[in-house]
Amino acid sequence: MNTPYTSDKKILQIIDILKSNKRIRFDSDFCEAIGVLRQTLSKIKNGEKHFTPLHIETVIKVFKVNANWIFGISDEIFLDEKFKLKNTKILEHKYPKTNKLRTNQPAKNEQTY
């Protein structure tokens, strides 16, 4: 299993946010909106695949997501005021904030085998 990219993690978070705000009901709604197969989403969740640049671009356009947030540069999730969250507890609860970005090098305190 591959380590998920920051962008993969963030887009998976977006799915949960969209569900909690009732903008989508199911993962399949998200898949249909961005043109990805449900099986592909499952493989992304399992770390076997990654979202492509086209998927990322489509998420940004369709759901008005801040590209800088997807890549871990900004804390602002949505670009459009009407989609901004009043309450981001879902993120704090389900996805504790980490500053660790995926790199090819292990962190100083990580062991390699």
C-alpha cells in the first residue's frame, strides 16, 4: 500500500464535508460529479491509486474548493462564500491537523527497514 498524497487525503475529507453539509449523499454522487469510477475511489481510499490532476481540477471547479487547501497551503477550504463552513468540527474530529507532508524521505524520527 502506498502512502496517500496530501491531495488525496484532502479530497477524501471533502467528500465527508460535502456529505455533512448535504451537498452530496453518497460517495457515488461525488464520483459521478468528478467523473471517477466508484472502484477507483475505493482504490484511492486504500492507497492503491491517487487522484489525477484532472480529478483535482474537476473537484476545484465543481465544488468550488480552494486548490491551496487541497495541497496543504491554506486553511480556507471553499472559495465561494455560500459554501464556506460555519462549523468545521467534522475536520477537527475526523482529521486531526498534522503538518506532515508526504515526501520520499523518512522523517528524522522514523525508522526505515
